[in-house]
Amino acid sequence: MREEWRVVYEYYEVSSLGRFRNRETKELLKGYTQRYVTVSLYRYKKRSCDYLHKIVALAFIGPCPPGKEVNHIDTIKTHNWYTNLEYLTHKGNEEHAVKNNLKAFGERNGNSKLTVKKVKEIRRLCARGVPQKDVAAKFGVYPQAVKLAVERKTWRRVK
């Protein structure tokens, strides 16, 4: 793919391959990566930061439609070329993450206090009429966690 540069904001250019540079000096600017590549820039005479993927999408795909956000098609957050970006709803972006195993569910989620075995026991106890607050106390979770597991709003995959 041939690299194309487009002007963004007043002092910068962004490329179709996800690179960022000073418009006057043509010096490439490095971003820093935490979860996404972030670049520091000056806008309206003030220093700010923005995500590189959002800048590339704005320049090459167009303004983000209301209710949409940028999604990385290949799921790699540092691949910011414009052909790897698309606008999706938040729900669509979440579904894309689930489909590509980017979200940790159930026991794989480090914050989960429950296991598949415990969820099955919770559902069995609640089906027998044990109050949800008592079940919650037994498993060391909030009653809301029990309610959501019983209603299959969480732990949907557990039979």
C-alpha cells in the first residue's frame, strides 16, 4: 500500500499507515503505548493527547458518526493503518472483542469470585427456594451477583 499523508489539526499530518508527523518539519512523532498508541499534540494553542487510531480514522474514513467508535479489525491495538479501522457501535465493538477472545469471561476473569461449579450450586440452591441473600453470603458475593447469575445475565454459558 502506498503511504498517503493528510493534514490533521493545524500543525500535524497523519498517514494512511498510521504514522504521525509535524506538518512543517516532516519529523515523525512518536506516540506512547499503554493500551492504544497515544500522541501528544498542540491544538488551539494548548497541549493535549489523543489516540492515534481516532486521528487516522478521522482523516481517512471521516468523522465518527454519533453512537459509533473506532474498532481495530485485526484486534491489534497498535495496528493503526486506516484499512484496519472501522466505525462500530459500542455493542458491535464488544461483540467483536468477544468473538476474538479479547474479553476474559467466567473463571478466566481475574476479578471473578465465582467458578462454574459455584454458579451451578448457586442456581441449584435458588431453585430450591433458598433466599438469594443467604446464597450470596455463603459464596462471599453480593446478592446482585447471585441474582444476575440465576437470571443468566451473567454466566450465560453455564448450563
